[in-house]
Amino acid sequence: MKKVLVLEDEAGIRSFVVINLKRSGYEPVEAATGMEALEQIKKNPDIKVALLDIMLPDIDGFEVCRRIRASDPKMGIIMLTARTQEMDKVTGLMTGADDYVTKPFSPTELTARIDALYRRLGPDENTDATEIVRGPFRLNTRNRTLEKNGDRIKLTQVEYSIIKLFMENPGKALSREDIMNAVWGRDYFGELKIVDVNIRRLRVKIEDDSTNPIYITTVWGYGYKWGF
């Protein structure tokens, strides 16, 4: 069964999420504090997706996200927050989250987000071409790794999906809607800014100078394109 970490300090909300995850065929692993969540991940290395509340009694969800990413770049992470400030959403994504859901949320919406992350964790459907080479980059689509000049770059599942989309479409301008539909799916409930934040995070990893990008360039008023 697919395990999902549920980090939420409010017992009522956690119970609500757990019940709905079980109904959808998932195996929830519960935690009420940040440190407990990190311990649960150690005990359950087969956890593939984590739901992280931001406001916690010990370390906050952002720090939990950072620590998970330091050891596991591929785990799917969704931030759960009651806040509506844009900065909190951006902070969550920049610390390594793949997505965010603002409380209150519907069980259908949350399950759809988790389903989408689990789909990205699976193998690529097209295994004929196992490598894509563009400029100094080599993308292995079988083991989902990216190298730049022979050096491995750690990517989250979302980052991998974005870079694969770009490298398969060199020189083609992709709108934010194109990127969202290809990476998050056409049934995604979220906002377009999630594309921009993930592009910003990806540039930090792959560009020589993220403030002056040459690989992922901006098409003003439209989207982005791969320059190599």
C-alpha cells in the first residue's frame, strides 16, 4: 500500500485527512510534531509523499521540508497551511515542496494532488530514448537523473518533470499553462505561480548565474523556453 506521511498538530484535522486517505487506498503515517515526522520517515523509508503542516509546536513545516530534501530529493511534498499570504506559499516551494494546499481543503482536491505526485514517482512511459543530451546536460529518463558537465544535480520529481519537458522541446516557447498541464496535469486545482516558483528553484540548481539565465529563458508575458 502507498504510504503518506501526515504531519498535522491539530488532531481533528489530522483525523479527517487520515480517514479520507484510507478511503482512497493510501496508508497514512501520522505525526503531530516536526521531530516526530522526521522520526517516522526514518522508521518508514517507503514513504513516498509527505503532507506537512506549517504551524507546528516545535520546528515549523518549512524546516521539516528542508531536512527531508537534504536526504531525499525525490519524495513528494505538499505543504498544508491555513495561511493565505503569498510569501508562505513561495517559501514552501522554495524550501523544496512540490505543491501546497490551503485550508480548508476538500478531500477530493487533496487526494488529486497526492495522486498526481505518485504518478510522477512512477517510471517514464517512454523508455525508448533513455538519455537526452542538450548542451552540457545529460538527462537519463530511466533512472531520472540529470548531470551537468558530468556532475549530478539533485532534482525533486517536479523539477525532473519540468527539465524533461524543456529538454524534449528545445527552442520552443512553452506557456505557463503548457508547463502546468504537462507537469501537474490538466485536472490540477492550483495557481500558475507554482510554475514560476519551481522555475526559479530549478534555475538556482542548473544555471551558472540564476539571475542571468541562459538555459531556461523567460518569454515575457507568455512563459519559458529551453535555450540549448
